[in-house]
Amino acid sequence: MEIFEFDFMIKAFIAGIFIALIAPSFGMFAVVKRYSMLSDTLAHISLLGVAIGFLFGFSITISTIIISGLAAVVIEYVRSYKKVYSDSVLSIFLSTALAFSIVIVSVSNSFNSSLFDYMFGSIVAVGDEDIVMIVCFFIVSSIFLAINYDKLLLSSFNEELAIANGINVKRINIFFTALVGVSVAISIKIIGALLIGALMVIPVISAIFYKKGFFQTWMIALLIGVVGVVSGLFVSFYFSFPSGATIVVILFLIFSFSLIVQKIRYV
């Protein structure tokens, strides 16, 4: 096929498939925790990392990972105080990070096509080092989820019960949130900072409509994520659409189909 004659498309497919496996995996637990807005918040925070990278001439990927990871830990630390509601914390960090990003971008005069690529995704922006980083993170995150699956599952549904069973919920949540932050940071080149949240949440919500067990729902969400990314990249290539936006539109169509199927089943 013509599409596979281009090296940048092969890289985009490799990176996209691994991201499609990473994002819904974290999104599965985030949705169960009723913490879906976390991915959008960290996505906007990642823009701050991009802006700082442009301002000081740092590696964009490294600055984004550092800023997103640190912010995720701080968010979880602030959220642990019961007097502060989770959605309030996320709203504060989201708007503040976006405001700082706008200020830094205006100061550095760095609003250009490269910044646009980070905001909305670009299939030509993925390099060899990005693929290596994504694959390595996939391995690390898979090990973390495999080792802590039972703890994450229990704490996601009932933190008090998890604490009563001797699980260090605070530590698990900090590691989980930090990994979500890193996953957002490494995904924005192909999906876009303003759209990566959709890849974490839409496949999970679509899969939930089929009313299966937790693990089966997780696998369905991964399948939906991969189908959305692969088909989105095909459409993006042949019609010259932005890759991130195209992927999200296809995921929304899958979500709509799943909703209709669920309604028909229970009419």
C-alpha cells in the first residue's frame, strides 16, 4: 500500500498503536475513579512544558515529561486533602497551566507551526527517539499495571476498603497519576495536547456500554483505541486532515455506535 512507502507513516503507526494501548489502560482506572478530567488537565499542563521548552531551547519532550510528571504528583497530593474536591483541584490546575502557557508563548514569540503540531497532533512529527521512548514507557506502565492490578482495582472502586485491606492508596495514586502525566507528555506529538484526553476516556466509555466485566471492558477499550488510531491515521494521510482531530472524530463515531447498540439491546 502507498501509505506504507513513507517512513514517517510507519513511525506514526508504531507510535500510535502503542499510545492506543497505553492511554485507555490508564483511562480505564481514571474513569472508574471518576477522575476522567485528569487527562485533560495534564494535557493542558503539558502545553506549559512545551512553552517552557520553546522559551529556553530545551528538549520539548523532556520538558513536557518533567512538567507533566511533577504536576501530576502535586495534583494528587493536593487532592488527598478531603477538604478540597477533586474536580476543583483539576479545574484550578487546568486553567492556571493554560494561562501560564499563553503568557510564556507570547513572551517568547514561539507561536508557530511547531506549537500547532503539539496542540493538535502531527503524523510527521514522530521521530525514532519518540518511538523508543513510547515503547519503553509502554513496558514500564505495563509492568506497573500488572503488579498493582488488584490494588488499583480495589482502590479505584473503594479507597476506604483498600486502606482497610492494608493498601497504601496514597502511594499507588501518586505513582498512577505520575504515569498518566508522562503518558500524556509522550503522546501529544501524534494526538495533540488538546485531544489526548479523548483517547483516554472515549474508548473506555464506549466499552462500558457493552456491560462486561472489568477486564473484558478493558480489552474492548484497547481494541476501540487501536481501531480509532489506525483508521484515523489512514484517513489523516489520504485526506490531509490533522491526525489527532481525525482520530478523535472516529472515536466519537465508535462511541455513538456503541451508544446506539446499547439502546437497541435494552429497548
